[in-house]
Amino acid sequence: MNFTISKEELINGLQAVQNIVSSRTTLPILSNVLLRAEGDRLELTATDLDVTVTCTVEAKVNASGATTVPVKKLFSIIRELASTEIEIEVDEKHVSSIRAGASFYKINGLSSDEFPPLPKFKDDKKVILPQATVKGMMKKTAFAISNDESRYVLNGIFLSLKDHKMTLVATDGRRLALVDEEVEVSESSQGEFIVPAKTVNELNRLLQDKGDLEIRYSENQASFMLKDEKGFPVLIISKLIEGNYPNYRQVIPSEAKERIALGREEFLHALRRAEIITSEKSNSVKLAFGNNNLAITANSPEVGEARESIAINYKGKEMAIAFNPKYLIDPLTALTNDEVFIELIDELSPGVLKINGPFLYVVMPMRLT
């Protein structure tokens, strides 16, 4: 196997795949990247058995073949090379010789036969949509994923493809983020599954503002193929979280007593400032709605107190409700709308954050002190 490649192409390929490789693996092959050279391209694949990422880049292949190389070592060498063009040659013992200008390196690898094979997916469970759409939807929900491993079904995003809609839901039991978009879903492609947080993180990292995303899924795995204009795809294959996602619809309040419009930026910055005064013991901020005014206060005996005042259009009855400020800051940071709406029933019922668009966020209140 022998190929020549630009430093930039190889760096791009390695950066796309190396993130999921764990430094603490008991199987040496899982520390390696699979390199497959053929035609005018080099395919790079890395896996931790739960998530697999494959990326294709341009290369001049003189002799096709496949091998595996320790990915962190390879990346560290390539990144530091001065030359912009690199030649890699692999012998029958899977030793890779790297030549670049005045630099020469040899790295011991392992046979490509030891690398776990990629699963195949049928064509019947498939949907194609713009990467930018999914990127936006993930950004609006991923922050609410639970990291409590005892409730493993919540350790990912619930993805539903039904009724010409794609719905994403994430919850940690104290808050819930939901977003949906209209998409073309054939009868056979309808279904629901839970995408693990690690895969969501990879998608958030790799999704672009251009190009399409092709989603395929089976009973326990899903594949996400990111296609760009150059025609070189990035493929993410993931195991799915097994189990039934809770009925999230039942926690969404049916109707609100008050719906208040707020400037997102102003509200966000006031909450960020007030949050500074909170502590682990008293980590709540109080929102008091009065005549055309929202007072945001935080009081922590060991730190001090904060008061913020925002002019709003409000004529309803006076109402105060307390929230963990992080649970309001997260969605406000993820959104880009100028205006948000907070819907309230009373001080003990969940608050709902909405925008003029397909997004909904439910957050449990805290006890007023």
C-alpha cells in the first residue's frame, strides 16, 4: 500500500474520526485508525464499538490496500510535519513509513483484518434532510440530555420519524426540550429510536451548514451519512439505547394562565449575572412578574444578593416563581431568536419556554424561599 496525500487532507480526515478513540481501551485495535487507500481516495475509520466514524479524503494512490495505525501517534506526527505533502508506504508487516520533506517516520500497525467490520443497513428505513436543519434541532435539545447513568434511556436524544415530522426530545427529569420539523418520511421509514449522547456530540461536531444528512436505522443501530458538495461523505454509525423512552407528552402543561414576551438577550444576560450570586446550597433565582416589570433576584447567605429589573409588557396578576438559573440559561444560549415567551400557570407548576417556531422547553420550578 502506497499513497501520497496533502497534509491538510490527512489532518481533516484524522480530526473527523479520532475523537471517539479512547486512550483507555483493552483492545489495541480500538486505538488504531483503519486506513483504506483506493482509486483517488483514502478512507479513515475509527471505532469504540459503540460509535464508528468513517471519513473519506482525496489522495493519490499508487498501490491500493488497507492497514491500521495508532491514531493519536499518527495525528501527533502529521500535525507537526513541516512539509505540505506526505507519502505513506505500508509493508506486509503493517509497518507504515511516513516521508515528508526531510522527515521520516516508521509506525508499527496491526492488520486491517482485526478491525471490527461495519454493519450494513437496509434501504427501507431511510430519511434524507439538510444537515443545517438537524444541526439546529440538535443544538436546541442536546443540553437537556441526562447524564444520570441509572436512568440510561434518558442518556440520549429521542428521535421520532412519524406523520411527516421529525421530532427530537431530550430530558433529564427536571427539564425537557422538544423540537420538530416537517420532513418527508415514507411509510416504511417511520419509527422511533434513542441516539446516545456520545453520538449526539459527534454529530454536533461534524454537522455542517451545507449538504444533506442521510439517516438509516435498524432495530439497534443507526447510521448518519453527512454528504458535502465535494462528494466525500462522513459516516457515523452508532449503537442505539435500548428501552422505552418515557411518555414526554404528559409533562407538557396543557394551557397557561400567563404568556409573557421577553427579549432573549436581555433576559439571558440578567440571569447570567444573577447566577453569579447563587451557590450549591441556594442555586435558585426568583422571577417576580408585576405591572410591566420582571424582577430577577438571587439570594445566597454565604455569597450575597442580586437584583435585576427588566421592563416587560405584563398586565396580569403578580406572580413569583423560582428556577435553577442554569435550566433557563441553557435554552436561551442555544436559541437565536430575538424574542422568547415564558408561559406560567402558578408558582408550583412547570414553566414553559417557547419561541415563534417549532421549539418547546418545559422546566420544573424550585421551592420559593
